Amino acid sequence: MTVTLADVAARARVSPATVSRVLNGNYPVAASTRERVLRAVDDLDYVLNGPASSLAAATSDLVGILVNDIADPFFGIMAGAAQTQIGGPGDGSGRAGGEKLAVICNTGGSPERELTYLTLLQRQRAAAVVLTGGAVEYPDHQAAMAAKLAKMADAGTRIVFCGRPPLPEGDALVAALAFDNRGGGRRLTEHLISLGHRRIGYVAGPPERTTTRHRLEGHREALRGAGLGAEDGDEERLTVHGPYDRRSGYEATLEILRRDPTVTAVVAANDTVALGACAAVRDQGLRIPQDISVAGFDDLPFSVDAVPALTTVRLPLFEAGARAGRLAMGKENPPPGGIATIAAELMIRGSTTPPRVG
Amino acid sequence: MTVTLADVAARARVSPATVSRVLNGNYPVAASTRERVLRAVDDLDYVLNGPASSLAAATSDLVGILVNDIADPFFGIMAGAAQTQIGGPGDGSGRAGGEKLAVICNTGGSPERELTYLTLLQRQRAAAVVLTGGAVEYPDHQAAMAAKLAKMADAGTRIVFCGRPPLPEGDALVAALAFDNRGGGRRLTEHLISLGHRRIGYVAGPPERTTTRHRLEGHREALRGAGLGAEDGDEERLTVHGPYDRRSGYEATLEILRRDPTVTAVVAANDTVALGACAAVRDQGLRIPQDISVAGFDDLPFSVDAVPALTTVRLPLFEAGARAGRLAMGKENPPPGGIATIAAELMIRGSTTPPRVG
DNA sequence: CTGTTAGCGCATTCAT
DNA sequence: ATGAATGCGCTAACAG
């Protein structure tokens, strides 16, 4: 019923080995036979059996891209960009040549699912794995991840981090592209301070994630640099943690305003959270930015369309994702030391202004 | 070097077949031996060889989810929802049990890449394929898709459409969840007409996609139902096509305003496009909704946070994606006739009001 | 409930 | 440049 390599060989009057060689193209084959074989492939509508091929060759053409939340454009943009470098141009024939199968795996931010997906990819003998977004800092989980990644790397799987700091152990096995979340966070808050803000609320992400920690650390660096926060307990009082979603931004902002109605600015962990923060501010009858300035992080596409446009920190998500894809394909050499820090750019827009006097 | 099933069998002092049985769990095994085997698996840190397993069993645990643009939350939400039903709960061990590997494939809207991905999934003997979003209506491509899907279905791959109309041939091979784009589009424009709008611009998506066509048809049904458009050429003049992105919304809206400065409302092909439309309206010095009403489609999460909040048509993306995932897993029976139409709900918000008199 | 026996379809030595 | 032979690691009958 199902057409195999042998069938193609028979029709082309060559040996199975020859068919395999023209299909993989890694070996000299006479032009005339190649043509004959390809015609037989078309005639028979033959489709290579991936599992059999992978088994015999001990490698596969699968590349996994792990993301925390695919419904969030932050990850969608990186994943899509990576895929453009992995999927190959496509030859328009639908026949599929040497392309890899770039697949996106949605962990939902769960450490367990992250490990499960890695195991699944390990089973498939994936050619490469790209891990995007911040890591969870539970020691057990980090150790388990490190062990599993080491094993996969050992088995020949290329490992690439994208927007994620390298593992504590600092394996040389991986190439890491880390965003400068700390620096971006610092400059953003410095901007607010330079405008004259002194009481700044901070809606942070989940405490266990590296991204959250780094952005928050940057924020506090800026506060301390200006002699704010550390001494009077404001840092703790004006920081509220929650997930990276709109609802969290809304509720955390209400909480911050309740704790201190005199805050003049709210910094959100990312742009999505900032949208929720804006809604909360408005629902309190306050105006942005006249009464309260609001800032985000990431510069997602919708941020420029917020009203007023959102001051935020731009991360080159597409470029980083594409580079991660190239690293996964071995098209590009790893950065020196295996790790590159990607700069973050402050985008000042209408949602931040000097606080009202008085 | 690499641990195989036989190694585990040797260590557990059982036959390879027994190990296979406990791993797959589809067969009775004595509790004591099962335990022994599992311990051996852990001791040896054994990982099943996916390709070998798939080859022998002639099936794989891969499920493909095809999307047009993973950076667009419209697809991210559906894909993520589908994955929640497919990936399995995860047992927290990271060991990976009977889960499927749900993978998202980003076609970028290209027909060629769509076919290429299907071929790749066909190679892998995917257990199921979920196709999301509107289809491209080029006859050749439709025929090629129908042929390939038929072949895959024939080989045992489950095919599910999500937010996509069934194929013209109407194969019984697939289960289809189709959004009521036409009805939603019609009700949206009827809403504007009922407010008193008479000259309504329409920023449409790419003309070759079913989603575009259906939404536009709904729009025109409403116009004609009110005796508008058809006779005076407004339909054509006030419709501009473009991709489903912000930029297109911006530019098309400028074009519409140029063609007819007296339009009082602009309907966009989706919410992202609507955001661009809003920006264009504002850049022309016009206010929303006082000078011009703007409406979108999909009700993506950010739409409620637009200022003013966007009137749009809500599609239950998460629910539809989850249902598609269950259909792909065979956890749920296909709808009668193989096709279910998913209702669209009009969400009236602040971006639409009656036009100014005069 | 468990062991034995055969392939699954292909890539890759070796020959020629 | 091509063919023949071997085995990748596992599952699925079939015995027992």
C-alpha cells in the first residue's frame, strides 16, 4: 500500500542505495540516473519515511523551539523569526528537500512541561533546540535542565538560548543570546527619575523567573543610584508581583495605588502588563500621563498604538530570534565565550512626563 | 554509548518485549516486573528512541499545528489552546509518558510553505494535523492541499480544520471548525448602519484568503440590506485590500480618507489592522469616535485596552483551538457532517458612535 | 503474564 | 558511479 524506497528503486531500475543517494544528495550520482530516479519518485508519489530515515542515520531533521506562552507576541515574534532561518526557503514544489522541521513547543511557563518537551525532543533525536525567554530559578529544576541539556548536547543536539541567560554552570555546550534586561530596566527608571518622579510603583513578573529578577534589579539600581527606595522601604512596598499578563497589571496597579496614592509613575514588567496598568489608572479616574506616568518593556507592536503611546524598552525580538535560528542551524558561529548580550533601547513616548507639581 | 531497550531489559532481567510493554503501557504487566523495569530505566537514564519506535509501530506521536503567522496572537491563542489538549498534563517527572508532541509550524501565510510543512509532517507519519486560519483560494493550491490531505488521512493521520472552512470537495476525512466570519461581518456593519453611518470604509485582508472574502461578503450583505453601496460604486471605492497587519491598516485608511473624505466609519479586517486604522485617523487630526468610528474583528486581548475601546467581533479563539486539539486527539467526536460553525459575537464598545450630523 | 522471532524502511559500509 | 549486504532500535504477532 505505502510506497517505499525499494519501489522507487525498482521502477527506476537502480538499487535502493542509489535512490537513497539521490534523495540525500550527499554523494555523486550520474545525472541520467538521478533524473530517472526523480521521475520515479514523482510517478509513484513517494514520500520518504522520516522515522526509518532517522533511525538509520541516527539523526533527525527536527528542531525544537521552546516558548513560555505562544499566545504572547513576545514569544511569537522570536519563534517566528527563528523558524524563518530553520525552515528553509521552500522550493515551491511542496516536495520538501533538505529543510529541517522547525517546531514550536509551548511550555506554558511550567518547568515540568519544559522538561517533558525536552525529553520528547530528545527522543526524536532533535538536531537542535532553541530555548526562549527567561528561565525558572528553582535550583532543582535548573539542575535537571542542565543535566538534560548536557545529555542532549552530548548526543549531538545543538542547544541555543534566546533571551535567556546562560546556565549557572556555564556550559560551553550552548550558545546564549541574553537580553540586557537589567540595563534596560535601569535606564527606564532613570528616565522617570530624571523627569522628576520620586515615588514609582513597580508591577513585577513572577518572582522565580530570571527576566523578572533582572528587570527588577535594574529598576532598583536606578532607584538607589538616585538615593531613593532603599532606606524607606519603598522598594518593597511599591513592588507587586504577578504573572506576565494584563490582568496582573490591572490588579497590581490598583494595589499599588491603594498602598500609596501619591505614586506618580508605574513601571510594568512588560508591555502587556502595562496595558492592564493603564486600564487600572484610568478606572481610578486618573489621567495618563498627567496624573500618572506608565511605562512598559519589550516594545511589542501594539505599544506604539496605545493612547498615549507607551514609553518602553525595545528588545530586538525578531533579530534575536533569527540569530538564534541561524545558530541552531550552524549557519552562524557562536559568539565569543558562547554568550552574547543583546542591547535594549529606551523608547520614550507619550505615556511618561514630569509629575505634576504639588 | 547510547542506552537501548536491550540494555534496560538486561539490567531488569526481562525480555526487550516486556520493557517495551511497560513503557507503552498498552499491555498487562505484573506490578513487580514493571517496577523492576522502571528502576532499570531510571538507573540507566534510558530515553526511548523515537524514530525506531515510530518505524516499528508505523505511527508517531507528533501532532502538527499549522498557523499563518505565529507572531499574531490570533494564531498564538488558537495554537496554544490546541496544545493544551494535546501535550498531555505532564506527570511532573519529566520522563514523558504517553504524551503527543504537539508542534506548531509557521507557514508565514505562504502556500508553498504550507505544503512543505504538510510533506514534512507526512514524512514523520504525524498522528494528526490541525490547520488553523483562513485558506488560500488559488485553485491549484487548493487541489494540491486536498490531494495531500487525502493521502495523509488515508495513511491514518487525523485532519482538523480550525477557523477554516472545509475544502470545496467536502471530504469527510476532516473535522472542520469554521468561524462565522460572514455573519460576524454582517452584524458589525449592520451595527454601524443602525447608528446612522452611510459611507463606511473597509480595510480588507489579502483578497485570496477565505477569511477576507467571508468578512467582506458579510459587510456587503449588510450594506445591500440597507440599500447602500451596490448601486453607486461605493463598495469598490471604499474597499482597500492589504495584509493583516498594522501597517496595512494605517495606509489603507489614509487611502480611503483620500478617496472619500466624507466617510464616517472604517471597518478593519481584524483588530491589528484596526489599530493601524486608528493611528491613521488620528494622524489626520480626526477624533475617534466623534469624527470617525472604527471597528475591528477577532477581539484580541489588547482590543479592550485601546482608547477608546475597540468595537469588534469576538471569536472564541481559545475554545475553538482547544476543541480542535481534542478532535485531533480523538478525545471528542467530530461534529455532525464533519463541520461545525462557530458563532461570532458582536462586541460594541467606545470606538463606534453615531456620526456627527452635518 | 512473559519470551522469541521477525521485520519496519532506510543509510551506510564494503565491494565492484 | 553503482549494487549487495548489514543493522539502526523498537514493536507486534505468536508462542508458551
